[in-house]
Amino acid sequence: MINLAGQELDSFILDPSCGSGTVLLEALAMGYKVMGIDRNQSAIDNTHNNLIWFQQHYSLEQMPIVKLGRVEDLIPRLDPDSVDAIVTEPYLGPGLRKNINQQDLQMVRSELEKLYSQSLAQFSKILKPGGRVVMIWPVFIDSFEQANYLKVIVPKNFQRFNVVSKSLPEFDWSTKGRSSYLYSRVNQKVWREILVWEKK
């Protein structure tokens, strides 16, 4: 995901849903400056612990900033046009029961579509022109084995970056129109879709 951000080393990468800090640690190991935000205090604590471990085993001049906060409230935490790239796997919704009904599934989808729309609106303001958002979305597979993609409001100053490669395997559900990469484990009901946008 970090490679898809297409940034020069020493650029500033933000993960606004940092969880235990996996993206931050990988970006640090590659030579990027990073900042993490998460709405969950236990996630922040886990990230701090992992960063301490990283500092003990690798050369780390300064401990990265990790803050408690919501992805919908990045402004005024960060200045406009101040972030080179945003790389994140946000909240993907609750774990789905095998027998979940369509009404419950629609509630989950609506919640995530609102959250992601608000997040992208924030990203469009803090991201530098030419910067990219690399983000994972869930794709829900219903009882008819059909893929249900999220419908999110994308800012007008974002253009989709094609991550589909001819070298990647074909899937039962085409993502060519979405220029995204779809993957899952066998028999998984929630697939993951990697999407990338570039700010004009």
C-alpha cells in the first residue's frame, strides 16, 4: 500500500486509522516521516508500544507523533496541503454473521459510506496537490454470492489512480471499472478492495 502512494523517501505519510501501527512501522522502515491517529485509546497504546520496540531495534532519530482522534475531525489538526500521502485501512464495520439479513447489511453499508465520505472530504483538504490516498474498503458478499461495493462521495479534486495490473489474477467480480484491487481468503464474506486517488 505504501508503494502505491508513489512518494519520494522522506515524504510525510499519515495513517488516520493507525490501529496497532502496522502502516506506520512499514513506512518508517522504508524511510518516510509518519504520523498516526486513531479514535481508540487501546490502539494508540499498542502503536506506542510497537514504536518503542522499533526504536530499540532500528535507528529512529525521533519518535513519530501518534494522537487520539477521529478521522472525520482531521481539520484543524493538520494544515491544508500539508500531507504527502494518506495510507490507511479504516474501520471496516463489525464482523458479519453468516446469516446476516439484508436490512442489517444495509445499515452497516450506510454507516461506512457516511464515514468514508466524511473522511475523503477531510483528506481532500489536508493532502498536497499530487498526493495520493491509498485506502482499503470492505466489499460485502451477499447470500447470492454477489459483490456489494460501497458507494461513497468522492471529492471533485480527486481522480482515481488505476492499481489494476495485467500481472494480477482475474477475479469473479471485475474491478476494471473501479480501477481497484480486490482480494480475500477462501469463503470470506467480507473482501477487501484497495483504492487509490490522486489529488489534482
